[in-house]
Amino acid sequence: MQNALGLILIVTAGYFLWKGTAAAGGPGGGAGGGAGAVSFLNAAGQAITEATCGDTIGFDVAGFSEVWLVQTKNGEPQWNGPFNVPMQPYQLNCATDTGEYIAAVYERAQSGSDPGPLIGSARLIVNYPPAGGGGGGTDPENTLT
């Protein structure tokens, strides 16, 4: 299993459009939405679409305590199954967590073993810190040797 971020970074910013709402903003979906809003959150509880490794993040789906989450990291499947929300705070690690996460969130089907109706989606980009920054690691592609 992946770490908590891997399970949650399912998600964030205007990437998908479902039910006529953007993932990051607008009624019923993403940052700033009401019930069913799918959001990655910073340590202050504000919806985000980007973070830097070393930051502490969370993930929530307003009005739900358990959902069916389908998440990819850099286009590769990472999680497909039940997920409890809100996610506990998680500190991003440069060695394992940088990349693009896309999360599609569904209600749990009555069977409990399948996804139900789509709730929404989110996208999160986790970046390396600027040169000279912290964050628990370095970008191997941008490290001078």
C-alpha cells in the first residue's frame, strides 16, 4: 500500500468537469464548493491545487465520512477503493510525493464493494521547493553534480 498521501493525493484544480462543476471551484465541486466539494487542503484548512514537498496537507469531501476513491499519480493508478475522509494531516516528502495527483471521488454503492454515483474530482500538483528551500529532499533532475 502507498502512504496516506498516495491514497489521498487522488485529487485537484479545474482539471475535470463533472456534473457541470469544475473540480476546483464552483457550486458542488472542488475548492469553495458546498456539500460534496472534493478538496485538498493546506494546514490552515484552505483548499489548494498546488503544494510543495515539506508542506502538510489534508483531503476532504464535504458531507461524507467514507467515499470510493480512484486516484492516479502521474497517470499511474494508485488507489481504487473505499477511503475515509477527512484524511489525517500528512507531511509531503520530496523523495516520494512530488508529481500530479488526480482523484475521482464516488459515493459508496449499496453493495459496499463498488463505486456509486460520482461526487466530483480534484487535482493536486506537488512541487519540489525552490532552490535553497527545505522539504526533505532534492529534485534529482535539477541537482548540480
